[in-house]
Amino acid sequence: MSDSRPMARRGLGTRVIHGVAAERPSAVSTPIVHSVTFSFGSLAEMQEAQKRGAAGAFYQRVGHPTLHACEKRLADIEETESALLFSSGMAALTSLFLALVRSGEHIVALAQCYGGTLEALQWGADHLGWSLDLVDAREPRSWAATMHRGKTKLFHIESPTNPTLCVLDIGEAARLAHAHGALLSVDNTVPSPIGQHALRLGADLVMYSATKSIGGHSDLLAGAVLGSSSALESIWQVRSIFGAVPDPAVAWLIERSLKTMAIRVERANSNAQELAQRLSGHAEVTRVYYPGLERHPGHETARRQMSLGFGPLLSFEVRGGDPASEAIVDGLRLIRHAASLGGVETLVALPAHTSHRHLSLEERRRAGIPAGLVRISAGIEDVEDLWSDLEQALALVGAERR
Ligand SMILES: *Cc1c(COP(=O)(O)O)cnc(C)c1O
């Protein structure tokens, strides 16, 4: 017997696996269609496919069946009309900026945004002539003064931010953007599509580095933008012009990874919560940044906005500043030292040497990145093994200090 409940009312853990109702009989795993071009029985049929825009398939750069299968699955998870996949998170972001903002127009973004985002926005200001204001995620009352009706087209935010886990009220950011005639875009990479529904909270567009929790295995590079079909039309046009489209093998791998996203994210989030709590009680740790901790200033907002926990990312400060944080990273045996986040393996990174390496100590302090900050992206290992590894590395620096 078939379950006749509408797909949209089934749980997310089911929808990541089954997507929208499949035709029967059909392949259980989506076929990889490796063709670059598609033939038609008549000119009229070809024109029909061309007219379908982002949903059509007549040439791979414009869109292809394996890509569409994955985009449909993503849009269903996000409960929105459309999704567009890109060959990296940066390709997704830059396509969004290029499509929505013209020379002479204005963008407001967070000073705490991902480093690559800030670089892209500054590059656009220098080369393409849009103007840019960066606001502090911790000072929401200061945001309105930077927005100008008729000029500001886009407010671009992240929540929680990386690496200091500031939590923003997405609904409040949306109301502010809309009051000034601008759109709100949210980089929802850190919480993942399972952990936060930015569109439901008021965003016009949501984007992901699919390299992180969507791919989840540190083995593919991709990005995504989601929203209404009309909002995505101009972004699709930019993707077709610049050509940053995942090929069929990558599109298939993204869809394959989506099926385990719910359980991966749930487990990683619960590991992050446990590590944050245990680190909070450790003598060598002076401060822990994690929205799942009750005393985190954004805890109540995060509770309202996030689901299945508070994300895989946490940071902490250690006694002894930068030298101690460097010794910890060198002392870890199981937790790997690498950039990136949202994978099945727990990774550690020092923001001072990755995302914020071009800044002086003083500039880092102003950007809210304290000396000795260690960032962890929790994976899905047994949490006791992760904790033992952290404990032994913290003991090493403790012994050295004494
Ligand atoms: C990694 C990341 C990006 C960039 O994505 P790529 O897939 O590396 O191009 C953008 N935003 C955030 C928050 C990220 O973590």
C-alpha cells in the first residue's frame, strides 16, 4: 500500500531521502546523465525545452537532468519553489551579487561574513562600481543608518557567524531590509538546510556552500541558491553566462549526500553541544562560543530560529593566547587540522591563521577575533573519543604553562 500523505507533510528525515513522489517504476538512485547536449524530434520541441529556462535541458551549462533532480530535492527540503546549484559556494554567492546589484547600487553586509564573501564584495566595489557598507553583527541598532531606500538593493547576512558564533534575528534583518526596499539574502551554510529555515524566517534568498554540511564528506565543492522561481530567474541567467554549473557526477554526489544529511547534522550538532559544555568546565579554557549554551547572548534567538540543535561549529579561547592555541592544534591526534566545516570528520582550525590571517593582532581584536581562539567543526565520531583528544591536548598546554 502506498502512503497517500502529501510529501510536504512528511518529516525532513524522510524527504531528504525520497524527495517529491517518484514515478514508478524508476531507478531508486538517480541516474547520472553524462550528455552535454540533448536532441529533439522537432524544432518546436527544442524551443519548448529552451523556453523552460532554469528547468529546461538542452545543453549542460544551462541545466541538465541530474542537476535538476538534485535541485528539486533541495527545493523540497527548503520548502521553496526553486534551487540552483553552482560549482562552488563562491560561485553561488558571486552569481547572487552580480544578478541583484548593479553599478552605482549599494550592498550592506556583516563585517563578520565569511572571508571570501568580504573579498568578493570588495572586489565588486573596486571593479564593478557597487558601494558597500559593513555592519557589526553584534550591533543591530546600528544597521538602519547604513540603508538607503532606492539605493540599497541587498542586505547579506549569516547566522550564526563564523568563527565567533554571533546570532542574528533573521526576521528583524528581513523587516529592516524590506522597509528600505532591499532584499535579504542569508548565507545559511553553518546551520545547514536541516538546521535553519532562513526563508521561513523572512529571507528572500538563501545560499549554501554545499561543500560543507550538504556534501558533508569533504570530497566535493559546490554551492546553492534557493528562493522563489521569479527571484532566481536573474541568478540563473548569470549562472548560464559565467558557466559555473556542477557536472552530472558532482550533481549526483550532492544528491546522494543529501540523503544522510539529517542524521549527519543531528549527530554533529549533538557532538558540538557536548564538546561546548565540557570545554566550558575546563580549567585551561577561558571562554566558549556556542549558541547552544544558555549564557550565550543569542541563545534564545537561536532556540527560536534553529532546529535539531545549534550547528556543528564552536570556538573557544584558551589561557596563554596564540602560543597555547597553536600548541593545542599541534597536540591533537584524532581531530584533524584543516580549513572547512560541516564534514563527517571533526576539524580544528585557528582563525588567526586561516580566515583572518591577513590581519594584525589589533585588527583581529577589532573584528572580534580574540587571541588564542580555536575553532572546531564537530563531525559525527564517538564524542568520547573527541573529548579524550581535546583533553590530552589541553593537558599538554596546561603542563607547559605550569
Ligand atoms: C565555505 C564557505 C563559503 C564558500 O564556499 P566554497 O564552497 O568554499 O566556495 C561561503 N560561506 C560560508 C559561510 C562558508 O563556510
